[in-house]
Amino acid sequence: MPTLTIKNIPDPVHNALSELAAQDGLSIEAEVCHILTTVCLNNRQPAASLQHLIKQLYQGKAHGPQVEQLLQERRLEAENE
């Protein structure tokens, strides 16, 4: 199974993930996996769902170019489905 490393997560986002993980009885890694699986596979609208999730997580703060690149890739994938 592939590994994903996410850098520069804002403290409030990490804290929220930690709280969600504790509530669900999961590790932070398992919680993130659950969130990504739900957004990417279950909603069937990954680009729009990811964009909404990113806006919630960053709460209006600017995000890096990696996020925009990921969104563009997901939009292309969605168009090709």
C-alpha cells in the first residue's frame, strides 16, 4: 500500500484531526485514511469534496501550491471518468 506524507499541516488542523481520531478510537493516521477514503471513494465527487474539505481545514488561510496542484489533478481525473 502506498505511503503519503503531508507536511506543513496547520496546528488547528492537526488538533482537530487528533480530536476526531480520539472520538472515533483511531490513530490520527487511521482517521486521515478514513476521511480521504470517504471523500475520494464514497462521495464520487473527489475534486469538489476535497476542495470543500480543504477550505474547512484551512479556515480561509492560504494553502500551498501542492494543494492547488492536487485539486487540478483530481478535476482532470473526474473529467476523464
